[in-house]
Amino acid sequence: MGKIKSVLRVFWNIAKKYNLILFFLLFTTTIGGIIGIITPLFYKQFFDILTTAKGTQAVPDLVKVLLFILGMNGLSWVAYRTATFLDSYYHSHMTARIKQHAFQYLMHHSYSFFANNFGGALVQKVNRLARSFERILDRFIWDLIPMVVRVGGITIALWYLNRTIAIALLVWTVLFIVMHYFLSNWKLKYDETRAEKESKTSAVLADAITNHTTIQLFTGLSEEFKRYYTITEEHAKSVLKAWNISNTIEAIQTAFFVFIEFALLYLGVKYWSLGLITIGTIVLLQTYLGNIISRLWDFGRVIRDVYEAIGDAKEMVDILELPHEIKDAKDSKPLKIKKGEIEFKDVKFQFPSQKQVLKGVSLKINPGEKIAFIGPSGAGKSTLVRLLFRLYELKEGSITIDNQNIANVTQESLRGKISLVPQDPVLFHRTLLENIRYGRKDATDAEVQRVAKLAHCDEFINRLPKRYDTFVGERGIKLSGGERQRVAIARAMLKNAPILVLDEATSSLDSHSEALIQDALEKLMKNKTTMVIAHRLSTIRKMNRIIVIDKGKILEQGTHSQLVKKNSSLYKKLWTLQAGGFVGTEKESTR
């Protein structure tokens, strides 16, 4: 029951803006249902006149009854046609609002959340949430409300004609609904299992499609097929089980319908034989019975469909109810940078159930200083940068920018003041112009082209048939690694934030391109506090300070010249290993 409440609560909170539309939608469908109860009473009158009147003298009365029936059907037509237009408006707007709400909340989850979830599965969950609302609303408006109106109205109408029949129908209806409630509630866990298996199937498929090149190059097709075969077989078993339960429920439901139809018509014949009811009443009873049976037959399907929709929606609702790992403080203010001084104070950090990554790092970066972080993989360099962006929440220690604790400033203002050129840039499946302009959304085309030229993007862009209007493919797959990195550099140039982070910014470039980009990066770093993560030591010799990190601690720091003079320096060892391997470094082994 709690699962149903959580799903409906999410829908209701989003739907509040359209309460008036929903009210009129319910009103028109209710009016249509009430008219559907009243109209058969005129048919009863019609058949009673036919069975009691003699010759043609009853024709005026019959025509009068037919005119009433025509009028009631006309009112029903107006009510339901109005409802369909209101329903279309409500459906279309609510579906958009649900997707917007899910997108907004989802995108505020942390870096860790997205690292632990498949992108394809998240997309499917958002879409399933919207589709679930459509299914639940359809069933509520067009099935549950009419069923309640008609069962209640028919019971009242029959009460005045024959109380025994009315009571028998009401008791049977209540028993039927209670039975279906418990059976459907029991089936819900199997629907949730089916939805979970479906999400896993989509996740495995999306993961394989994303890595199709790796699969081909490492001849992993048979292994991936086995993986996909296994998960789809598990999904098929869960679907089969859920469907078999549905078939069992339908079999029980059919038996109930056969029994009530026989019982009520038997009572009708008995009371007619005693002169207690007319032929018209039996016709009315059959009409009402057919109406209720069709509604209750749908009720079984409605309940199952609603529960399946709730099962489909629950995964996304869990995400919507999951608190954001990283939140702005209640009294957070925008970050204001005057100088660009960064200070890490006794920073300690570890991932859940893992060893400690940072073990009390303290470091002060002066305004406009260019520093480089080097060290073995897993030393903690990238973690420091992610903590600066607040992609992870810091539990011990603090990070300040111009004496402002980043935990007390808004995330948007913090990230707006820092530019990042990552090691493996991921681009939108949009044009080159749009991807570069993402650095500053209001930039003109001329400004975009200027930074593209500075980053030497124009060298490959000008060779493309559509130039800046070229779509780069999903994640930028149509571009080479070096071309993607140049686009990322151009984007950072356009953003022109006072703090700059370069994470292996030239790792995908050949020696010629690297030489060109180094000049652009020097211009980009001018008057900015800069942090560089590098493995290629030839790229960091001109840094003001080099920070050597290993096993979560700062081992040593200084300029290139200072560090290579230390006999026991880790930096000197790394430099000696790499010194001869890069352009312009052959004579730099100890300088």
C-alpha cells in the first residue's frame, strides 16, 4: 500500500497546477455516467408500454419516450465529447510536466549516483514514469469513476424496483471488488519484479551498444550475447509468471460473472411469474447487469493495469524520493571571487566501503598561481579536483575559495567560476557551434569562432562540409579524441572562468597539435588560478609549483628545477623515466 501511496503522491504533487481541469474532467465523465443510468429507465418504460398497450394507440407515448431517449443520448454525447477534449489537454500537459520534473530532479543527483546507474536504464525509467501516469489516469477517468457511478446509481435505481435484487447485486459487487483488490495486491510484487528485470535488460543492451567497438575489437560478441540471453530469459520468466497470474485472476472473474448473471435473471423470472415485476423491469435488469458486468470485467483489467503501471513507475519514484546527496546549504550564497585563492585544509575523503583516498591534504594555492598535480594512478589527484567542484561531498576538512567555504556557496555559482578541460571530453549530439557555445550560452557566432581558432579547432572544422553546423554524434563519436579535446579547450576559453582545471588536457594530441595547443593553453591560463593534472611531465615544466601526491598524501612540492635536484625525489624518478620521450625534452633530463 505504501508503494501505491508514494507513486500517487508524486503524481498528485505535479498535478496540482491543473486541479481545475481535472475537476471539470471528472464532472463531465460523472454526468455522462449518470445519464447512462437514467436512459435505461426510459427503455423500461418503452417495453412496458409495448407489452400493455393495444394497437396503435400507444404510438404517441412510444414516440414521446423515444424523444426522451434521444435527448438523454444527446446530453451524454455532449458530456463525453467535452471530457475527451479536456482529457487530451490534461494528458498532454501532465505528461510534459512529469518528464520535466523527473529530468530536473534526476539531474541534481550527484556524480556518484550517475556513476552507479546506467544511462539507458535511467532514460527508460523517466519514460515509463510518464507512460504510467497516462495509464493510471486513463483507467481512473474512463473506468474507475464510471464504474463507481454506475454501480452506485444502478443499485439505487434497482432498490426502488426490487430490494432483494438490489441487495444481491450490491453484495456480489462488493465481494467481487474485495477479491480483486487482494488478488491484485498479491500480484503487484510480480509486476515489480517484471519491471526490474525489464530495466536490467535495457541497461545491458544500452551498455553493449555503447561499447560495441570494444566488443568487436576484443571479440566479445559471444560473451555479450550470453549475458544478454541470460537477462532476457530471466525477464521472460518474470513476464510469464505475471501473465499466468493474470490469466488465473481472469478465470476466477469469469466464474463470478456466470454465477451472478444466472442468479439475477433467475430471480427476475421468479418475481415476474409472481406478478411482482414487469417485462420492462427484466429488460432493465438485463441492461443494468450487462452494464455492470462489462464495467466490472474491465475493473479486473483496470486494477491489474493500474498495479502494473505503479510497478513500472516505482523505480523512478524511488529516485525522485531519494534525497540528493549534495545540496546547497539553506543559507548558501553565490560565490564571489576577487583574487582566486584556493585552500585545502586537512582534507580527508574515502568512498563508501573503500580505503581512504585522501589522508589529510592541506594545500594553499595563491591567486593566479599555476600548479600541477602529479603522482601514480589512484593517488587522489582527480578526487581533489572533484571535491573542488563538489561532485563529492566532503565529510572531513574544508575547501575555501577566497576564504569562502565551498560547502556554504551555491553549487551553480561555484561551478560557474571554474572551467574544466577533462581528459576524455564528452560532447552533446549537437553541432560544433552549440558544443563550443556551451561554455557561455549567450556568446555570438563570432566569439565562438574566435576561441575555436585559438584552440586550433578551425583546422579540422573548416574541412567539414557543414563546418560549425556539423553534428558530432553521440558523445562526440564522429570526432577523434584530439578533436574532442580541442573543442573542450575552446569551450573553456569561451567560459573564461577565473579558476581553471586541466585534467590531462593534451593527452589525446599528437606532438604537432600539442605544441599548438600549449600556446592556446598559456593564453587561457593567463591571470587565472590554474590546477593541472598531468602524467606527461613535459607539459608541466613551466608551472609555478608542482605537487607530488601518492597514497592520498602530498609527498613533495616545488618547481621543476627544485624537484629534479632532490636525489630522493619521486618527481625526479618519474622525470628521468620520461625525459627523453617528448618533443623538446631530450636535453631536459636534469635541468
